[in-house]
Amino acid sequence: MERIVQQIRRLTIDEYIKYLTQQYHFALHIESIMRLAAETYIKNQYTFGEDIPNFLMHHAQDEAGHHIWAYNDLNKLGATPIGPYNLATSELLDKLIIVAQGSFPWGVLGLSEIVENFAPTIEIEDIVPQEAIDINADTFIRRHIKVDVRHAKEINDCIKTFSEGKKMHFPYYRQIFTQLYQTFLENSIQ
């Protein structure tokens, strides 16, 4: 994430619309992906003592409706999120689905850890165009900055409960999702 943090700058309106569009598509699917990971965990009857399925379901519930924040911001800007995902959004969602259905469904939390700890470090004025701030088309980012403070604590606490086996695999997923999320952010404004 250091690469992204170093590149943060105020976006143009056009870039901001593209960013919100890709965030809309991502947010539209993340709830169902978290639920899928919980269901896979339960189906595979993992019994490592953690409460990961409940955490994933709770996290999915918390993510519900976030796409509406992006949609409403786009609407205020006279844009719609209708349109294709870009390749980076597709790759990120595809990898999340593969992990959620795989042998290590808790690996999806590798992305959650990154995003939930990154968002609260953002200053609205550093990235959102002033024109968008002036018409309150910054709800998606503003609300994430606030809610992700709580999410970051929850995800960090959940990861601390991982068994040694999960802790051993987790850096792999963190690394994969760090790279995919960096690419997603970089490409969301193009």
C-alpha cells in the first residue's frame, strides 16, 4: 500500500467518476463474496475454534448497501455506474471469488485487512475534487473513512484469533490482495 499512499493526489472530476464507478462495482459484489467465504468455511467443516464464519457474515452485513453510497455520489455528479468493470476490478473480484470458494476461504480477509486499515488514513481533501465536496458527492469515501475505523479494529482482532495454520497462510493472501488492490486503485481512474 505504500505505493498507493505515495501516489495519493486530488483527482479530477473525470478521474473521480471513474474511481466511484469501479468502487460501485466492487462494493456491489463484496457482500456476497464475504457470505460465500463464510458458507465455504461452514461447508468444509473447519473446526479451528475461531468464529470466522460469524465474523465473515457480520462483515458482509456491514458492507451491504455501500454500493448505494457510490451510486448516489455518481448521481450527484450527473453520472451513472452503468458500464463495464475495468480489467483490474474484474481480476480483484475473480480472485476473491476463487479464494472464497477454495480451501482457505478466510484468505478473503487479506483484502479486508488492507482496505479497512487503509481507508481511515485518507484525508478527503487530498483526493476528492473540490467540486464534488461542494455538492456532497463524497459520501462513499467520507462514510468509509468513518466506518473503517471500526472495521479495522474488528478485522485486526479477528486475525489475532487465527490458529497457527491460518496465520501461516495469511501473509500469502495479504500479499496477493495488496498487489491486486493497488492495481485496482491505479486502474480505477483510467
